Amino acid sequence: MRKCALTGALLVTALATPALANDDVMKLTADPANWAMQEGNYNLTRYSKLDQINKSNVGSLQVAWTFSTGVLRGHEGGPLVIGDVMYLHTPFPNIVYALDLNHDAKILWKYTPKQDPSVIPVMCCDTVNRGLAYAEGTIILTQADTNVVALDAKTGKEKWKVKNGDPKKGQTQTSTSLIVKDHVLVGISGAEFGVRCFMTSYNLKTGKKEWRAYSMGPDSDILVDPKKTTNLGKPVGKDSSLKTWNGDQWKIGGGSIWGWWSYDPDLNLIYYGTGNPSTWNPAQRAGPDGKPIDQKYSMSIFARNPDTGVARWVYQMTPFDEWDYDGINEVPLVDIDVKGKKRKVLVQFNGNGLGYTIDRATGELLVAEKFDPAVNWTTGVEMDKSSPRYGRPYVVSKYSTFHNGADVNTKGICPAALGSKDQQPSAFSPKTGLFYVPTNHVCMDYEPFKVSYTAGQPYVGATLAMYPAPNSHGGMGNFIAWDAGKGKIVWSKPELFSVWSGALATAGDLVFYGTLEGYFKAVDPATGKELYKFKTPSGIIGNVMTYSHKGKQYVAVFSGVGGWAGIGLAAGLTDPSAGLGAVGGYSGLNDYTALGGSLTVFSLP
Amino acid sequence: MRKCALTGALLVTALATPALANDDVMKLTADPANWAMQEGNYNLTRYSKLDQINKSNVGSLQVAWTFSTGVLRGHEGGPLVIGDVMYLHTPFPNIVYALDLNHDAKILWKYTPKQDPSVIPVMCCDTVNRGLAYAEGTIILTQADTNVVALDAKTGKEKWKVKNGDPKKGQTQTSTSLIVKDHVLVGISGAEFGVRCFMTSYNLKTGKKEWRAYSMGPDSDILVDPKKTTNLGKPVGKDSSLKTWNGDQWKIGGGSIWGWWSYDPDLNLIYYGTGNPSTWNPAQRAGPDGKPIDQKYSMSIFARNPDTGVARWVYQMTPFDEWDYDGINEVPLVDIDVKGKKRKVLVQFNGNGLGYTIDRATGELLVAEKFDPAVNWTTGVEMDKSSPRYGRPYVVSKYSTFHNGADVNTKGICPAALGSKDQQPSAFSPKTGLFYVPTNHVCMDYEPFKVSYTAGQPYVGATLAMYPAPNSHGGMGNFIAWDAGKGKIVWSKPELFSVWSGALATAGDLVFYGTLEGYFKAVDPATGKELYKFKTPSGIIGNVMTYSHKGKQYVAVFSGVGGWAGIGLAAGLTDPSAGLGAVGGYSGLNDYTALGGSLTVFSLP
């Protein structure tokens, strides 16, 4: 037996030559001098071991250098740093810059894709892009028009280019990609255009398509094994998605994939969430009996094998969505105490305002608690495993836009459609064991209406108005510390607007984030006390990152207001209630900042 | 006699009530806490008495705050600060911001003009604007489309608005305005479109047109008094302009007015320069005998009475231009020793590469020397007053594009068409008695060709290629110190690209400027030694300014690459030799910076 096992191990090693790309990513992310993934590391904790900048000296932080990207509108994501080179991306037209850190950030190369601007009106929530990925000398760019491009990191020359979708049908790309082994994982958005969205794996070296997993549809399309893929510990069974849709509606079912994704090399599982079902009008999605049905697997988290795409488990947070509470937010992986027991968990701060803690090996639901005190659409999630409702939220009928019906304006729903959190990724510090979460504190009035599907046309089916949550003293956001083991807010720091920037935690006992007015801030992880702030050129919706070069630590962030919260400013909407916009509450941003993409890099003097 | 004089003085005082606007400007500019004019003061010396930031502490300068303007392309000019408010402008569409310095630069108001974008292709050298003017609670905005708008400085509401020209005919506005007494002086550009350009005075309170002086044409149009207006000490005589043009060519004669202007309250004279005659093809402008004629008053400096517009004196630097050597550069007023005698002079660093020192009361030419060692088109200016050629440059026939003829490519002319200096204004320190001059060090090949005039269409008539001057080691600019009394370079600091930013000199024994790559720099006025530099988000073509708020000194500058030197980047020209562009030499800028308008404000920690 023992000999046999040993032989097996040797065999695996032999087959694994040449080295797989994830060796490179793992190696690069293990060195805190780099920032080699948008997410910082496969765990998506956005934590850095760098500690040169720390709680005692952060007050003397100053701007080391700056770089304008030449593009207006919303700048999400952030730079990568690998060795002596920084790689930057921009919103549409998705320019890529390689900057030489050895020579004052001189531009080593610049790649400017040619994209048909007709993709712009198909992008629901600004022309954002969540950034580049890197492995083995290759930069992966995911263009708005769904082209996936591999660039030589040294020269910027194209290695390969594939088309992942069709903007004419409403398919777009805003996500970064995740490189796992030799797989480049790329998501497709378009739930506001009736797109049946999907995750695709391309080969890093060749660009060849490996597998594609749709968010809904037949088992063979969604890559589930009816017997082996589980939902809260039980096999999903045959046609687990199909039977939760009325007729063929799954074909235009939504479930966008554009969040931040994680990977557990030991379990060999990747994790990601899916967005809302199409349309936003729930009445149109009711079952043949006129009652709610789940629309699986919109609003769900998938754990998949990156080699085959087959799901190990899946969990739907918001069955039969009535509010556009996307489930695509980041899914960080941490090992923490939950109810006195060390667990390997996945955490998600969901659009619906609930913070979930889930066993990432099995998909067992451990914690589901409100991380935004405003949340009123649900009284909570059934946690009793023996209940047939186990894992499902209880909906407050007053705030059920389905219960109230189409063409009825349901008022005072919290959170608003953009969720208690949207794309802005959280950070986790192993030193405190806490998550640091940029949140929205916004409510809405929501009026669903009947809408017809036409390929490439908006398929939204609701008008809404968003405004600060009551008793928020006008503040539309909080930056919070969250105990994911207990499901409790540890501290909460109010902000004037939603905190739309990704956070960073460091070994220097610091947490960083940015604000929509444009402030870059450092706070104490223990208390939330503000230790430093600086007004960058424009509102911040990018993610703070850190790197070290020639022994000196730098912290950097994109400015460039936009995104869903800043779409009014970004697209120059004069009617704050126009279209998806519904951004009335954010019109006050006009008093603080203007458009403009640039990078601000900080260091100690 | 004595009593009579006293009565007269009292009478003047009485008549002067209510106070004239220039009292306000004079008062505001006398307080160095403000930066109340684009030029710093009426003398246009760009000198500040602030000395908190000085030679010994400038090394610890850091970025205090930043502000993105939301507009790409070239940002010339700079902010105004009056009391607690900073006023910013942008290139087209010429947005105006009022920022509250008491509240972290919160936007007090924003004014966004509605302008027909069809003006953009009529702007020869990027969509620049050289900034706002202020007097008595009014902000004056000079829009690209030639609207002149008076805004309430407190609210941003329009007080009055007048149309100063017609973009359909090629008339545009890029200049700031100069407010003298109750006169708002505004220039019109368009020499590349065959516009006969003019200076107009509007009443500050009402917007009513007061006078208009054309650059060429009948005496009544150009507002000269044949007997009293002098040229190098002699009356200009009747039809002094008309008789220097072939037939009616003066009607499409050019002579743009967009530089930086000065005012001497004691002499009650305003000073400004004029641009090139139209077209750039000199053969087309020859006299009836086929010989050069002067095309007065293109390429000239005017001294005018601001109340009547009538010229006191005029001097033409480059008669019968063959190279587009504009004479519109700034005209600072200083009192310095010239050949052992204290003189009240005007200084100009002309596009043609000669630094002129002129008695500003009489127009007497005192000094005319090369401030760029590359200059080769002339051997110098005749300084012998008894010569019939007094004040005229001697042209080297090898570099005479007229002598060589149309459709002949004359090579190696120095400087290039954009001059040894263009719009970038110099600074003067009374502490050193020296000028600090941002210069170009660029040569060209120039091929004139026949062109027909059509209103609103380009009327250029030459193609050219520009490149670094020989023996410049690739550097296309120098930042120099100049002794205007002697006509000598005191020191010269080479820069990789032309220095397209305006300089600032301060009582802190510092001189500041910016570079096209985006560096903001402080140097020692005595030696040119670099004491501080910082990489701003984009290339700098704005002018450095300083102000003081709550006892703290700040230094600020616009980033935002563009202007003539940066037009290739700004307009995304892929063919570096396209159109007026001819910016091949500057294509290297792509390796250093990208577009993006923002303000960077510096202070000590």
C-alpha cells in the first residue's frame, strides 16, 4: 500500500512538469514585495506582510509619485507589481501600461486595444474594468468587448486573443481574470440585458477554451454532477437549475459573474458568486403556479474544480431575488474560529446585507448575519439544519416587491439595489482575525414593471430611487470591522458616501481604504480611528494595494470616480433618476470631486 | 501753481469715485497671500514675496492636496486664489470651479458652459485656455467659442455674456483676459485660419464693448494716431499698416492675440504682442514687386491706452515673417539697469529666439540678443539708430524660406515654428535681477506651399518637421536665467523636452517650473541647481503659482499634457507629422506621461 501511494505521488510530480502557472502565482504572491494579483493572494484577503509603514509612522506618509492614466470615468481594481515593473489598466478603452519602477515609472510599453465604443451603452454600471492578471511572463487583459488578451509582460505584444462573448447580445466583461494553474478564468456580465452568464476557462499558454460553466440551465451547461455536487450538504440532484425556472426563462436568466474570486490549492477549488436573475421584475419570473421559484443558480456561490469546471458545491443566498441583491461579491478564504471551532471558511458580504460564513470544503452554512444595520427586507436566515427552509432567508412581506406586485412602488427597502456592499472588496487581517469591509448604507423605493426581452437591449424591468438609510445622519456608507466567526460588527466608521474602494490590511497594524470624495485613509484595525488622510485628485473606487521596491514600502490607489455609485458623475447624467442610474443620493458627489483617472503612490519620507 | 496742481489732484480723486476695478486688482495683487491674476501682478513678473518655502527647506516639500478637473488635454494657465477661494478653469469645454480652501477644497460652485464642439478643429494648437481673471467679485471666463462670460465669484451665476467673435470664421479664444480699471481686455486668435485678429475692451460691469483694435488694417481699425503713435521713436504716419500689405491681404492678415499681457498704471499703458501674418507661405505675402513687405502689425508689441485703445507705440520684431515666429509672448515690465542706467523696461522672449529689452514709455529698443544658442535664422538686429534698418533683424538667406521659395523644403532652421519660447511665461526675481525663462531648443524643416483662403478653413500654407536642435544631446529645452540688461544667459539647465510650463520666482530664493514629462521642480535662482522635484500625474504645461492660506504657503501647478508641444499626445495623433502638429520630436513624450488634467498643491509638512 505505502509503496503504491509513493509511486502515485511520483507519477503526479512527473506529469506536472513543466511547472504549472499557479506555481508562479503562488511564488510571486508569497513575496510581499510584489502585488501579483488584483486580490493580493489566492485567499483574497487583501493582506500584506509589509510593515515598514505602521501605526506609529503612518501620520507622516506622503505622496511619492503620481500617474495619470489618460482616461476619465470610473477606475476600479488597481495596479499589479511584479519585481521592478508596475502594470496598470484603465476603464474602457482598457489601456494597459507597464511602468519601470527603476526609472521613475517611465512607460516601458503601452497597449491600447481597438474596441467598438458601441459596447459602452451595454455596460450597466459605468465602463469599469477590475484589472489585469499575471502569470509566467503573461499579462491577461479582459476587455469590455469580451476579448481576452494575453500580452507579453516584457514587451506588451499580443500572445493570443480570444472573444469570450458578444456585446451585441449584451455580453460584456468588467471582471479581472483569475489564473489558477494553467487556467485563465474569465466571467461574463449582462444580467441587465437578459444574458445567461458564464465562467470560462482558457489555457494560459494557448488561449484554447477548456470549459464553460453557465450560471443556469441544464446540468451539462452548469457543470454540476447531480450526485456529487452538493447544496448545503445534499446532492443537488438532476436538473437542479432547470426546475427552478418557468419554461425557457433560464435562457435569458442573468447571473452575471464579475466579482473577485479565490482559490484553495489544497482543496483544488475556485470560488465565485453570481448576480441577479433577469429581469428585475420578479412577477415575470414567478413559477407556472404564480408563486416564487428560486432561479438557480443566480445569487449563488459556486465552488468548482478549476481543471474540469465541475462544481463541488453551490449555495444560493437570495432565492427568487426581488431587489437586485447580487451575490457576486468577493469570496475571501480564511481559517478562523467559528463557535469555538477552527474552521476553513469562505466569507461573503452579500449585496443583500448579510455576511455569510461558509465551510469552504463542504458548503456548510455557519453564519449569516446582517453587516449593515439598515437591512430590513429579511428577518434573517433559517439556520436549523432540520428545517426544510434551512439556509433560506425570511422575507418581510412589506418589503417584498413580488408580494406588492408589478407597477407598485415599494418604499423604504434597505439595502438599495446596489446592496449593502457591491464590488468594493474587503480585507482581512490575520493579526486581528477581523474583516475590514467597505459598505453602503443606502435604501430604495423599487417599482417593478413588465419588460420584453430583445437581444442586446436593456431587460431591467424596474425603476428605483436610492437615498441614504434613515438615521444615518446623511452618511451613505460605513467602513466596518467584522467578526466573521460571530457574525458581528466590531466597530463602524461612518462615511459621507458609500465606501466604494477596496480595502487593504497590513502587518503594519493598518487598514487602508478610499472614499468617493477622493480621500485615501489609514485607520487603526483595532478601533477604526483615522490615522491619516489625503485628498487624491478624484473620487476613489479603486482598491488600495501595497508593494515594496528597493527596500521601501509603497501604498497605492487609483483615483477616478465612477462605478455604479458614481455613474451620475461619470456619465454626466443630469437626471439623477435616469435609467439604472437611480443615483439621486450620490448627486452630492458633485460638490467634492470630478472625473479623472490617476494613480497616487504613497511612502514614508 | 502749487494750489492749482493740488486742486487738480483732488478733482481726479473725486472723479475716481466709485473706485475703479483696477484698485481692486492692485490691492489684491499687493497681498502675496492671493494670486489674483494669472500673471501674478500687472508687471507680469510672476514673482511672489512669500518666503515660507525657501531654499533651505524646499527639499522637504510635499503634496498637500490634489484635484482632478475632469478634463483631458492640455491645461495651460493656473488657478487664482482670492482670500479663501481658489478658482480653476479647464481647457474646452472651459469648466470653472470655485474651491473652498477653508473646507478641504470642497466645490463651492461649478460652471459648465455649453459650447458647440465644432470649435475644437478650429483651435490650432490644442483646446487650451489660459485662465480666468478676477476683479470686484467678478470672474471673467474667455471661452473657446469666443464668448466672454462674467460670473458672480460668490455663486457662479452669469452676470453678463458677450460673443467676441465667430468660430465659423476661424476665430477662437485661448487667452486669459486682463482687467485694467473697468476694462476687460480680450484677444482673438485665428492666424492659422486667415482671421484678422483683434483686441477688444469690454466694460467690467456691463459687458458693453468699449473699443476694438485690429492687428492690421486702416488706422481707424488699428487705433493708431499717425502723429502721436510712435515706432522706435518716430510717428508711424498715415496708413502705416495698410501700406505694408499687398492689396487686401490685410483683411485675412492674422496677428493673433493670446499671450500674457501687462499694465503700467503710472504710464496708463497696456502691453501685448501679436502673432504671425497669414499665411505661413511668405511668397504669397510678398509685395506687388515680389519683394518682402512688413505685414504690420503682425509680430509686433503694442503699448496702448486702456481707456481709448489708442497705441502709444508699436514695434515689429519680425517683419515679413517666414517661419511663424509669433510675437505674442508675455511682456513683463521691470525696472533694471541697462548699460549702466536704470530704465523702466519691457522684456520679451520672442518666438524668433531673441530676447528684447525695450523702454516701455517710449518703445526705444535697448537690447536684442539670442536667448537660445541654436538660433540661426538671423545674425542679429540692427541697433544703430542712424541706420535705416534700425530695429530690424538680419536674415540668413540660407534659412529664408522666402528666398528658397515655395515648395522648397528649407532644412535646419532654428528655432522651429513654435519658437525658442511659446506661451510658457517667464518669471523675474527682483532679488537677483534675473529672468527665469522656460525655453524650447528645437529646429525645423519648413516647406511653404500655395494655399487658398476659405473662411473657417485652415490657411496655413507650410508643412514642417520639428526636432531637437543639433548638439543638444537630445534635449529639446532649456530652463535659463537671463540678464535682460545685458542680453546674456547667466545659466542654462537642459531639459529632455521643451519647458512648456510657466515659471514662478519667490522671495524664498526659489524658482519653480514644470516639465513636459510631468516633473514639478524647484531650482536655485543663482545657479539653476535642482533642489526638489516631484512627478505629477501628467505633463506640465500650466504655470506655477503660489498663495498663502491661514499662514501657510502653498505652491500649485496644473498637470495635463497638451498644448502645441503635446498636441500629438493630446489629440491622439498617430502620424507625428500630421497637419500643424509637426510634433515628431515630441513623440518621445509617450514614454513618460499620459493625458489628464489635475492640480497638485504643495506645502511644507
